[in-house]
Amino acid sequence: MSNSFVIWQYKSVAGACVLKQLEGIEDQFRLRNGTSLQSEFPTNVLYRMHPDFPNDLLLVDNLLNSKMIIVASEKLKNEIESFHMPKVEYLKIGILDHKNRIASDSYHIIHPIDPVDCIDRSQSIFEEDLIDPESIDSFKRLVIDETQVPSDRQIFRLKGFWDITLVRRKLAETLTDKGFSGLDWLEIPDYPKK
């Protein structure tokens, strides 16, 4: 059982915008598979607010999006960056509102690179990907082998499963104490949510 890590989640905030379409970058899967993008990330990447929620305009610190990536305010990004953690990139993006106006140009994708091979496959219950047996399609139970996580990794994705981002509990507690909006945590034994 994992006690040292939690899963990064979005916490619903009344009136908060929902992001739908990411524009300005090719091969968007690289934002989830841990490929380093810092040196080649375009300067014109934008996320559009979801048209199904035209009255939700509030920009919170952690924005809900369809890509399952971390879209963070400048304030949240600066707090995370202050820990000087390795293998995390900060990719600046803009947010477009429903009328194609810039709602903000100071958000960042918090992009953990080099996923960690720490899934305990003998204790976890999962469905393998049909095309790539090294990858996992879904979990019924996720178990992490904490001994396989380097001590300096604070935020990371899992090798073979890109749908979640893990965070060291101590960092999660610090971010919670700072009161960042739209941010929540899920305990690993509770994944996936029922």
C-alpha cells in the first residue's frame, strides 16, 4: 500500500472554466507520455474554454481539461518550481475564452518527464493495452512499489500508464496548506474512483 504518494486531481469550483481544445502543438500525446518538450515547445500554444460551459469563466489555479494534464496558474507553477525538482518542465500557454479572447497568457502545463517504472504489476489488477502489452489500458486496483521511485521525484507519471500524475504526499500537503484553488488529491487505494 502506498502512503507516500497521492494522485493529482481537479477539485470542482463553482463557475470555474473547463478547458476543451488545445491548439498550437503537434503530437499532443507527448504531453502525457513524458517526452521532454522544453526545447521545442511553441510560443503560441492555447487552450480553449469548453463551449458547453459558456458561463464558466473563473480561472482557478488548477484547470480541468480533457487531456488529463496539469494546467496551472502562474502562482501554482511558481510554488512548484520553487522546490527545484528534477524531471519537471513548465510549458507556458494561453487560455482563450468562449469569444476567442485571451483570458490569460500566464498559465503553464506542469509537465513531468521520464515516467517512473514503479507499478507493482504483481499486486495491481489491470487490463493490458491490446496493442502494446507493456502499457496498461485501465486499472481495477493500482499498487505502487515505492522502492522504485527515486527520492528526488516529487511529481511524476507512471511508465506504461499515462492517465494520472503522482505527487509526494508532503508536497501535496504543502500545496493544500497554501490554499490553491481547483486542486485535490486522491489516495492511490481509491483509484479508480467508483
